[in-house]
Amino acid sequence: MYHPVPSIDSDASSNLPNSQQFRSIRSSILLSYFMASWARRGMEFTIALVLIDLYPDSLLLVSIYGLVDNSVRVTLGGVIGSYLDRAERWPGARNCYMLQNGLIFGAGAGMSVVLSGVLGEPGTPTEDMKVWYWLVVVASLGMTSVSGVGSLGITIAVEKNLPKQLCGEDSSTLSQLNASFRAIDLVCQLASPILSGCLMTYLQPPAAVMALGTYGFLAWVPELWLLQRAFSASAKLRAPKTVVTVPLDLVTGSNGTIPQLKVVPGVKKSSWGVYFRQHLFLANMSLALLYMTVLSLGFLMTSYLRWCGLTEAEVSLYRGVGALTGLLATLIFPAVRKKIGVAECGFLGISYQLLTLSIGVIPVILYCLEWRIPFMRTFVGDREAAAISNEDLLQGVPSLGITRLLISAVVASRTGLWLFDLAMTQLVQEEVQEFELGTVCGVQSSIQAGCETLSFLAGVFLKDPTEFWTLMLGSLCVVSAAWLLYAIYMSRRNRVGASPYSEADPTSWLREQQQHGDESVGLLSEQQQNPCDEEDTAP
């Protein structure tokens, strides 16, 4: 069990963003998060490579793994979020690290056994070992999927909760810390698969998989040591969150007393109910909708680009540039937020994303309509139509010029996407009560996984590349719907002002719950006290 050690410096100095102690705390948290993110991203990519190598002529196993992985996140996202709201900060984060890293090691060990040939040739087990072979494969995929729940817990506990607790009401420092977390994740998303691919290429596959699994296991020790170091240096992070006492000025007695409500975050409540009653509901849903799109740099878009005639090298180049445009968002977010505000920064990001995607997708849609509907030829233009061979026109393959415009627009849109994502992260941190933050983030992850699953299923049913334009059209409509939902949220926000659940009025959520008779707010006791004693009993 964690026992905090006294900080050698005063906690007041750790509140200053430019102080040496604050920088030390921030570095410890970020390095711990980097090591965990590297392990997660590397194993996700490696498992996909292993499944493709085992069955190169079929994407069935990869598809099943994707569906299982998303289903686990949909089912357990709210559960892990609620758990982190009830648990203290250190035990919650520690257990999530253990869950992720332990299962990554287990998945690596299982897959290395499959690839080693102990149970038969990889992909074609012997008849007497077939049952054991598939048990190990299923167990390995299951452990990888459940390790994603631990990864989600690390994201909530370390990336979402700790910055809010550490920075308090310093919005500028919070935005810089959020941008650092996002930059780390994007770098790991780009670089970790490269290293994993090199290991798979230059080492024997069983050794490569086992090396990644062993890294996940060994990294657990320095990850927790760094996190414990940050907790030990900050009284803010060590502060217990078991009981929060707030005054509720609803009923005033004859002697002028104000009832005191003790709110215990550990009380269980409906995670989905907590999510849906947030005033950020429309904004959160707009972010979730952005996951229900094929206009990304994922496998579906990559396959379509290869079908259109782009080389593997060119596709890889675009993916690398896409990672850089995403990192650009982390660099400009603090300055843009400071200039126009957090919510306005989010609206700028999603508007830019919609604009750039429209520029790239509409020409492809018009072309595909042209080869299906002859009278649409005028939209493509005679010169463009003349440059397209009759065979390509017959198959509905867009020209390389249109294809490059499409992927360039998708790459450019990543800046707007991550700018919007960062703005939503900070909005949730600033405007959701701390003891509901984990629940809201967990359910948000579940909804996002559900939307991603729907986009994946759409690709399964519309698997013909000539029909991919319908997926792009649907994706553009989804992004437009996300923009509309956020625009409605901004309109309401501008009309009623700031968050009704701000830190300045932490009791407003209780007022709403009492009006609706909701018993899930954790109202455990009322006690009368003299106003002059109120200051002595406040936490």
C-alpha cells in the first residue's frame, strides 16, 4: 500500500508552473505516461501484424479481434471510470498500470508460444494440438483487449485527472500539460509501431513478440516509481478525495443555519446517468461521432488508397505527414486557447476539419457519381475525363490527382481533429466535477468505441472498393453532424454563460439532483451547525 513521504519543498512552490518542483512533478508524470503509452501502442500494432502473418489470405481474425477489442471498451469503459471515481488517486492509477502491463506480458507470452511452433506450425496447428492452439490464441487476444481497459484507466487517472488536480484553476498551465500528454501519445502512435515492425523483421517473430511483452512487464516498475515520486512531491496529488463537504443554501433555519451536505464520491451511481446529465453532453457526443468515420489514416483508408494506385511508400509518407500535422495541433493549442478561449478553440478545430475534409471528399464523390450516372460527367470536366482511361472509368477508380487531393485533405484535417480533441479534454477537466470525471471519461470512451465499431461494420458490409465513396459520403455527413451538435452547444453556452457546474458554485449539481429526486448523488447526512463554526469544519 502506498504511504506518501513528506515533500522536501513547500507545496506552495509546487503550484508555480515555473518552479523547479513543479517541473520535476510534471516530468515524472509525463515520463511515466510515455512508458505506458509506448507499451500499449507497440503491442496493439504487433498483435495486428502477428494475425496478418498467421493468416495472410484472410482478414477474418483481424476483424474479429477489432470487434472484440471495441466491444470490451464499450462494455467496461463506464465501469473503469466509476471505479476510478471511487478509488483514491494513487491506488486507482497503480491498479490500472498493473492491469495494462500484466496483461501485455501475458499476451506477449501467449503469442510467442503460438509463433514458436510448439503447438504446430503457426497458422496450421497439428490435429492433436488444435484445441490448445486456439485456446492460447483466444486467451492472448482476450488479454490484449482487456489490457486496453487498463490503458483507458491510465488515460483517465493520469492524463485527465492528475493535470486537473495539479494545475487547479490555472487554465494556461493545464492547456500546456494537456498538449504534452497528447504529443506523447501521437509520438508513441507513430514511433512505437516502427520499432515493433523492425523487431518483427530483424528478429524471429516469437522473440520480437516476447521482447515487447517483457518490456511491458519490466516497465511497470519505473512507471510506478516515477508516479510515486510525483505523488510524494505534491500535497495536491496526495490529498484524499473520500469526502467533500459543501454547503447547500436551499433551506435556512430560523437561527440562520445552513444545512451541510457530505458528498461521498465512493457511492455507486449509474455511470450512463451521470454522463447524460452533464451540460457538456452535446459537445461530448460531437467528439464521439468523429470516431464513426473512415476518413482517417486507418486500415480501410489505406486499403482504398492502394486500390486507387498509390504506392506503399507514398501511403506511408502521407501517414508520417499526418502524424506531424497532429503534433502541430499540440503546439498551437495553448496559444490559440489563450487567444480565443477553450470552447471557441474547439469550434475552430472542428470547423477546420470539416472544411478540409469537404475539399478532399467532394471531388471523389462527384467523380464516382460521374462514372455511375452519365449526365454527371459535366461536374468532372472534359479535360479530367479525357485523362482517365476507359478501364479506370469502367471500374470507378479515381485519378491519381483526385486521390492525392483526398489524402492531402485527410492529412490536413488532423490538425483540426486534435485541436478539437484537446479543447474537449480541457472542457471536461474544467467543467465536470472531480468525483464524476472518471465516470464521464469512461462512458465517453465506450461511446467512442461503439462509433468506431459501427464504422468498421460499415466497411465489412460495403467491402467493394467501388462502393467506398458511399462510406466517405456517410463519414462527411457524420462530421457535419458533429459540427452541428457542437454549434448547438456553443449557441447554448453563449446564451446562458459559463458552465452551470463550475468550481465557483460546486453545489449547483446538488440543486438539480434534489429537484429530480435523484438519490445517486451520495447524500449521506445533514448536520446543523452555527455559521461561525462553518470555517472550522470545512475540509
